[in-house]
Amino acid sequence: MLSATEVARAVRAKEISPVEVVEAALAQAALWEESIHAFCTLDADGALRTARAQAEALARGIDPGPLAGVPVGVKDLIATRGLRTTFGSWSYRDHVPDADDVSVARLRAAGAVVLGKTNASEFGYAATGDNELFASTRNPWNPALSPGGSSAGSAAAVAAGIVPLALGSDGGGSIRIPAALCGITGFKPSMGRIPAYPGCKDERLPGVSSWDALEHIGPMARTVDDVALAYRVLTGPDPRDRFSLPLSPPVTPGSLRGKRVALSMGWGYTPIDPSVAEVVETAVQVFTDELGCELVVADPGFDDPFTAFGALIASETDLRGMRELAAAGRTSPYVRAVLDRTWTAEDFTDARRSRQQVCRVMASFMADYDLLLTPTSPVPAFPPGDIGPTVIDGRPVHPAYWLSTTLPLNLTGQPAISVPAGLTAEGLPVGLQIAGRHLADQGVLAAAGAYESVRPFVIGPPGASHPRPAAE
């Protein structure tokens, strides 16, 4: 599978047909789907119809757009007109939206071809690819392991070379974690850069309307160039999303020489698996040795907000509506845990104060640094259904603590990207998270591109047919 940038260029130049591209994607899906279950709904007929229509338009001299012929996977939490969207929930097992999400409409308008819906946890409530409807999504690097989540299927589909580009959503790390564990690039732009509707915004859809002030939509791909291409298509305001922002300035590659960069291995409170720390420490040397940055090891200094994060999720959940859904059908254990708890007003106000502390401290910290680097996930991939390790480097950790390195940036809304840092000795991918100041999306993408230009990730999962080109 070519990159999205390469596909779009070749299709627009009439060097390849969009039909050929979609047929190649479907052939790759046939090779992988039995083992990784990236897609919960594969729309082969619809994708081929779109590709044929696009080929006819090209023959008439019509430019399909900057993503011409690019097959994309769309996370099943994101609405697609006329194509089943279950949100990973038994309660919505037959739901077919009558309108696209803003992000999907923009992809289609740019010429992208939706290949299908990628698997996710129910309503995004777990950083996995497990739900009550479909087979668990597995990691292409080792199908005995999880790809992370909740944008699990999107990451797996890109890593396996089925699609060069996928759409994910991220309320606490759900783009960046699976990107890291699957060895691809995943970008969480600033809150509001890519509008979301109806997801998180339509109060008529219990469960779907969760995560309102935490969720970010973003692209996932094998290269930073592809992520940046999709970002340009997806950004811009929409009145249905009150958080939506004006267009950001274009991404302009430039030197990072002299930039001040902070390295926080675990925010000062999260232990990092030694195998991950070793890979990240090596990757970070690129910023000093190759890119000329000034690197400082420093932690922002806020308290661990993990407990507050659960209360924030609950406070943005339609508890009444979701409890009615749960009473009428099957519900995932992680959703049931939120619904069964008795929440107090103090739980919610304490969580809000915790978020305020993180935002205040982070703003002060970032005033001294252009970029912040952390491991994306503190652990490499582990088995599906597992809660992850309970002890890291001799220190006890809370369940699902692998969210710890990503979730603070959902609280602040800052832009953050995960890029491949390398492989552990066991051959599992590790991600490097690059975060920027508030609204500095173009700076994060430029830094990620500079990093990738001197440290391209030149291998893919065993059996995948899309190694990245090595540096010239």
C-alpha cells in the first residue's frame, strides 16, 4: 500500500485508478482480517462504487481533491451516512446514521474513499478494541496482543497496510496509544481544531454524547506527511461544535535548532517500563544530536489526575440514558463500572478542580519550552482483555494506568502526536509523544516531521507489505 500522499498524487495524475487502489486495499484486508479484526463493518461495495464514480470524474477532467482515491478507515464511534455505526455498543447494533460526522464529510469532499468502520471499545470507554458486538481487535505486530485503543481498529488497519489513513478519536489517549502500540503515527490536534458532530454533541444519543469536553478527532497514518495532509482537510470551524476553532496557520517545515525541549519520562508520578524507557531515551537523542535542540529533563509538577479523569468522564456522561440502555441489553464491563457507581457532586467538582490544576501548571511549564516529549504509552502491547501490568519496575500501578502518559493532554486540550520511537528487544513498537503549547498544532507537526526525516521507521509488522522508505 502506497502512502496517502503517494496515492492521491498518482490518482490525480491518472497513473493509477482509484478502483485499483480500493481493490488492493480489499485484497490486503482479506489477508489480515481473520487474524486482527480491524474492521467491524467492511463496505466493499460502497467503496468500489465511490472509486468507480471517481474514476469517471477523472476521465472528464474533474479533480477529486487532495485525498483523491485514498482508502480510509473510520472509527466506529464516528458517524457515517448510510453505513452502520454501532459505537461499539449492543444497544446501537443496527444503527445507521442519516448524516456523516463533520470529519467524515470533509474526508469525502476531499476525495477519500471510506473502506469501512474500524472496531473500538464501547463508546470509547476503554483503551482497547474489545466490545460486546465484535471479535476483539488484535495487534498486527503480534495477533496475540492488543493494539490498544479505543481507536484500535484504525491503528491496526493502518499498521497492516489495509489503508494508508484512518480516522480516530481521542478522549484520553485513544489515538496516540494504539498508534504507539502498532508502530504508526497518530495526531491529537488541539481541542476544537477538527470539529465533532454528532459524536459527543447530540444529546439524543445516550453514550454517544459522552466525552464532550475531552474528545478530539484526529488522523492516523504511517507517515507524518500523511497525517499533515489529512489535518489540512479536516480542520476549520463548524457551528455545531462550540469548541471548534478557526483554521490554523499552514504547517511550514523549518529548523528546530535552538528550540527548548522538555523530556518528562512519566510526568513525575508514572513509572515507565524499562524496555520502553530505553527506546524513548535513544529516540530523544535525535532532538539534541541531529536537530540541535536544547533538551532539559523536567516534569510539569501537577498531581496525578488519573482518579479525577474517571469522574470527568462520568460527569460528561448521560448517566440516566445510559442506565436505561444498559437495563435493556448487554453492556461492556468497563461501561457498567461507570454506571454502577454512585457518584456525588463532590466527585465531579473535585475532578474539575484537578483539571484546573493541570491546566494552570501546564501553561506555566510550557511558557519555558517549545515542545514536551514523553513516552506515548508507559508499556508495550499486552494481551487483549488484560488490564495491563500491576507492578512496573517494582512500583504498583493502578488499572489501565497505560493512559497516564496521554490523558493530561486531553485535560489541557494541547496538541500531541505519537511517532514511532523504535522497537523493544522483543520486537514490539514503542511510541514517542511530542506535545506543543496551547494551539501550536503546526509546531507539533513540524517537529514530528523533522524527527521523522532523520529517523524514519523503516519496518512494518511481520507480513505487512508497506515498509517505510529508508532515508536517502
